[in-house]
Amino acid sequence: MSIVLTEFARPRLFPREPRRNTIQDCTPAQFERHLNEVPPLLVLAGYAPFCQLHVHRNWTSTRCLAVPISNDNRHLLRSDYEARTSDELPVLVRWFAGLQPPVADYLIVILYSREQLAKEGTAIDADWGVVGCMYTAEPVETPMAPVTMMRNALGVAEGGSGVPLDRQAYARSVEFWRTHANWRG
């Protein structure tokens, strides 16, 4: 199995201006090489047949991305409308500013099949393409954000995958994200 970093994921995981809430101590080429040379600890089913999650022990100093909301940190929450690319509609997002989360124990790499990426307009020369990565304390998937589920249900034209909304998965996502937020460094 071969894996490449997609142009969609590259600026999010390895931005030109390094940020503390992205992958640390690793170049994009080193990241790709690691994924192709070191077998994952676990392979989890993704939200659709074309998606896999590869769980790796964190070999970097990358920090956990999702942080529980508490009375002690609630004042650090921020929000704004943002789009991931210039082609997408902005959606409401929230994050912590000024927070120092723990180093993640796991990097959970989100992979899409070559066929799905081609449907979404991205050709790759590998079996799987990295579309994202979760940085977690446990080797379990962080629920997809509710707005991402909605975007996926809207279809490829709106930056999604075309997978219909699963109400039960959406409810589990809301339950998690009601009490957690990402952070920005």
C-alpha cells in the first residue's frame, strides 16, 4: 500500500508559516516516508468505505488538538466564520487561543482512496491520500465536527465528499464537540 500527502492536507498539517497546533519536528517528506515505512498500530474504519484511519504512536512533539472545555479555560474560546479553501463557503468555527495542551500520544492519519480523491478532483500516484490527521491522547477517532458532516452531505461541489448525513453519528459528534474545542497556536 502506498500513501501520499494530498495538496488539500499539506497546508493544514504543514503550513508555510509554522504553527504550534500543526505537526511538529517533521517535514512533509519525512511524514510521508514514516507512513509508508512504519506500519500503523491500528487501522480503523472511516466514516465511509473509501476512508481509513491509521493510528500511529506520535513520533513528534505534536500536541493534542481537541481540548475539554472547562470553567478554567472557557474565557479562552474564540469563534469566527472561515473557509478551508477559497472555493468553500465560510462556516462558524471555534477554538482556544492562549492554551498549552499536552503532547499527543497518537497521530491518527485520515486516508481517502485514490478513487474517492479522483471523484473529488484530486489525482494521486498512490493507493491512498492523506486528507487530515488527528492528534490525540487515546488511539480512538475524534468525532468529525458537525459542520464537516454537513459539508460532506452537501456534496463535492461544496467541498464535501457526498456522503449523506448519518443522524446518529451527527448526534455523537455534537455531544463531543459541545464539550471540546480545538486550539490554535
